[in-house]
Amino acid sequence: MNSFTTLQTETEIHQFIDNNPLSFVYISKNNCSVCHSLYPQIQSVMQEFPNIRLGYIVIDELPSLAGQWSIYTAPVLILFVDGKEYLREARFVPVESFREKVERIYQNYA
């Protein structure tokens, strides 16, 4: 089972993205009902893509990262390919549409 790794420092996050050709981060906030209700749905979707490494970030604990990555809301879902951002979705994410976008990228790079 492909599971999420909690990333707690900027160094961990940058190493995670740099060391994995396909990496995905789920960025959440504390006390965010949308974040907590969407997370299990995204976990389920990401099980279809075993070559994508999964990271989980609580942005409240890393406010400098919010500025660097232009994160103004939560949740934010970002897929990186070879260290470059390829897909970003935020706040209200249509799950099936998200799955289709990830699948297109995955088929080209996995």
C-alpha cells in the first residue's frame, strides 16, 4: 500500500521532492474541514499510482513554505515530476477530474 509520509521541515520536503521522480504532496491546515474530508478520498485515488511517492504537509507548521509556494488556501494538492510542479489543485477539488489528470501524467512518466 502506498502511504503518505508526514513531512515536517523544509529540508525534508525538498529532499522528498528531489529524491523521487514522481512525488505528490497533500498540503493541509489544522481545523480545516475540507482538508480532513478530502484527504481519505485522495488517499484512495493515489493508491492507483504506486510509483508516486506521497507526502503530507501541515502548512500551519511551515508558514515560510506557504509564501514560497504561493499557498493561500487549503487543501492544496501538488504533483511534482522530476522536481518540477506539474499539477496543482486547491480547495474544492473534483476527485474524478483530479484522478484523470494524475493518470494522464502518470502514463507519460511512470
